[in-house]
Amino acid sequence: DTAVSQTPKYLVTQMGNDKSIKCEQNLGHDTMYWYKQDSKKFLKIMFSYNNKELIINETVPNRFSPKSPDKAHLNLHINSLELGDSAVYFCASRLRDYANNEQFFGPGTRLTVL
Amino acid sequence: QKEVEQNSGPLSVPEGAIASLNCTYSDRGSQSFFWYRQYSGKSPELIMSIYSNGDKEDGRFTAQLNKASQYVSLLIRDSQPSDSATYLCAVNDEAAGNKLTFGGGTRVLVKP
């Protein structure tokens, strides 16, 4: 299936741990994004990569570090997890076509920090 | 700070009626606008995109854009219980690397 996929779907961990979330898309898109959706369901962008280059870096703690090994993958590593990091993290991708700015979302990773 | 505003709802609509959702945005330079549907516990699903003033229809959905007044709306005709979800308005910022700014969403409840 052509899609944006994320692993894991659920992640439960203790405060202070380091964890990673992986994202892959096989849509042939060249821009990928990480979004955070908090408990109030507000969806906010964190990072964006275009063909392995960081192009959007919102005001997020530097404990969050994205990494893009190639244009089909964008991973998110989080150091020293805090309670406030609990949220659903969505990956999205977009084809860099100036006539079409549609973004497509992965299924999400629900992170719970205890 | 560019903002996108939506009424949080819930918007309660009888089955078969028209649901009307509104969204206003602050960035007058925005050119691309999107409506996403999000079921509880699921990811946002793109249902409409609109780039020009006027109406755009796709099945039971109609998006309306008025750049002068800085609002975009979504009409759902013949509402079905399966349309019950949260609808997210998103505005693209091309100058900021095609960053989507989302509204807080409008929860729609379609009652049989």
C-alpha cells in the first residue's frame, strides 16, 4: 500500500528516557513533517525536511532532534522525556509541486510519559 | 503569530441536513487552504483543498473561499452519522516552507 507509515503506534515510557519514532513514506514525496497533537487536540508543526534538508524548525525544546537519512524517511528522537511530551505525534509528507500543497498524514504515534 | 480560528462546537446536525463549518485566518498572504477530517483516535484525512476564491465541490462536500474577508468554509450536504468527526481547517504558509497552521477544529455530531 502507498502510504505514510509510523512506528511504533504506541509508546509508553518513563520520564528521563530517550526514545525514537520512525516515519516512512512510499508516495515519492520529497518533503516530510513532524506534528504534535496535544491533549486538547491542537495540531502544531514541529519540523520539516525537504530531501534531507531541514527547512522548518519550530520553537521546540532541543531535546527533540529530527533525522532524515533519505527523502523517504524522517525519524524523531526525543531525549530526557518529560511528562509534557505526552501527545500524539504525526508524520506527514508532501510532494514538492508548486501547484499542489497537499500534505498526507501517517497514523500517528501515541506517546505516554509516566 | 499567524492564526487560524474555528468554532470548537460541537455542531449538532440532524441526519440529511447541511452542516456548515467556518474558519477565519489572519495571514492575508495565504494562498492554499485545506479541510481535514479527523475521527477520534485517528489521523487527519485530507478531504478538500481550495486555492481560488469561490466554491469548490467534491461529492457532498463544498469548500468556499473568500480571501478578501479571510475566511474559508466547508459545507457537508446530506450529512450522515459517519460524518461525525472533528474537522480541521488548515492554512498553508508558502513563505515559511509550506508550513500548515491548523485551527483548533470543529466537532460535528450527526444525529440519526
